[in-house]
Amino acid sequence: MLHQGLSSVTRGGTALLLAAVLAGCADSDSDGDPADSPSPSTAEATSATTVDASTLDGASYSSTSVEGAELVEGTTIEVGFEDDTMSVNAGCNTMFGPFEVDGTTITWTSEPAATMMMCDPDLVEQDRWLTEFFRAGVDATVEGDALTLQAGGVTIELEPDTPDDLTSLLGRTWTAVGTVSDGAVSRLPVDTRRPRLDVGADGLSRLFTGCRSGRVTVHVEETALVFSNVTLQRGRCTGPARRTERAVLALLDGASDNAELHDHLLVVTKGGEGLFFEVR
């Protein structure tokens, strides 16, 4: 997969443009007939016509309805925006990549990266369809907190999600799918194994750095994750595996600057560096 110039999750919260409501009124003459001037008009609501990337930053949405396409049973479409990164998931792999907003159109600006889980064929096809849907560009409108996406005869209605409680990370497996450096997120090298944390319910965790195995302790402190007591097997790492291990160990040293989780997507940063995880 080509290098993806993505941005890390470093801020939470979002401000969405609200629709403006325009109302008209008309005078009537004493007989109840409309006056000559002005002519009557009815109240008219207009949706925001400009969606700026900054208004979406930190927001995460889940679909409430889809028209013009049929989702695989039991799945929903999840769309998240963090800095310059848009991520999309519909029950299988997560696609993520840099995006731009041009007027009301949201588009991935390059081929999105994706996690590489094995899925049923119908979910694989759904991932393919969604990738094409967003890559071609979708028209976005906001009304209140709701986001509507339209393209190619398909309309997706979405409502905002709230970030998951970080304590829900305990007892789960975190698999790194990208590294964060100077605000840009890149896919891990294809010739390296993925770093992983098998986090126990008590925070005691098995660690694989992409090269060596070990242990680490994880604590949750409000919006931060605190890592301590890292131990590793002896051995030597070279090439891409060594660089990946360095990124892992730099993060797993004390408290993170920020950690944000939306459903199964987690980005943890410290000093401008960090990791992008898929959590299961």
C-alpha cells in the first residue's frame, strides 16, 4: 500500500454548522384576501451548503438509515474525522486516508489504507463499495447534529457517536496498523509483523513490538493511557522491524499526551509520535 499522509488524533470534540431558518410573512387586507404587496411565503429551512474540514474534526458518526443500497445484515456504517484523516468501517476492515472538503463534497485525496482482516465475501464487497463511494466524492449536508451523505443515488443518514470510555480498552487486543510521526500517519511496512498488545482486564499485558515479545502494564487516567514496566526478550532487530519497534517503545514509556477511541479505532500520541490501533 502506498504511503498515506494522514494525521493523528490529537483533539476531541466537534463544531458543526447549523442550518439557517428563513421565514416569510404576508399581510392580508380587511376582507381576508392577500394584499397586493408583499406576496405570502411559507417558512423555509435551508441546510448548510458549506462543510469545512475543521467543523468535522474530532467527529464520529454512525449510520441510522441507508437508501439506494442494502447493507449486510447487522452492520452499520461508521465514519470518523480526525485532523486530515477520514476513516470508514462497516463491520469488517477499516479504511482510512487523507481527505478534503470542496464546498459540500467530501473526497479521499488518495488511495485509502485499510486493515487486513479476513471477512465473509459479502463484507469484503461492502468494503469495496464503500471505498469507491467515498473515493468518488460524496455530497455532505448538516442539519443540527445529523450528517447526510449522498452520491450515485445512495443517501446515508448518520448521527454523532460519543467517544468510547478508555476503560473499555482493558481486556482487549490492540493491533497497530499505522505509525504517527510529525502529525502524519503511515501504514506499517509490508515486510514487518504488526505490533500488538494483548491487554488484560487488570492492565497487565502481553506485548509484541513487531520484532520481540515482552510485557507492559497499561493504566487509564481520564483521557490518557499510562504505560509502565516494559520488559522484552533478548534479541536484535534490524531494518524495518527495528524502526517499528522504536516507534512502539517510544510510545510505551509513561503517560500519553492523548488517546482517543471511537468504537474499535484508537490513536495514541506522545510528543508528536504515536500509533494507530485497531482494537478487538
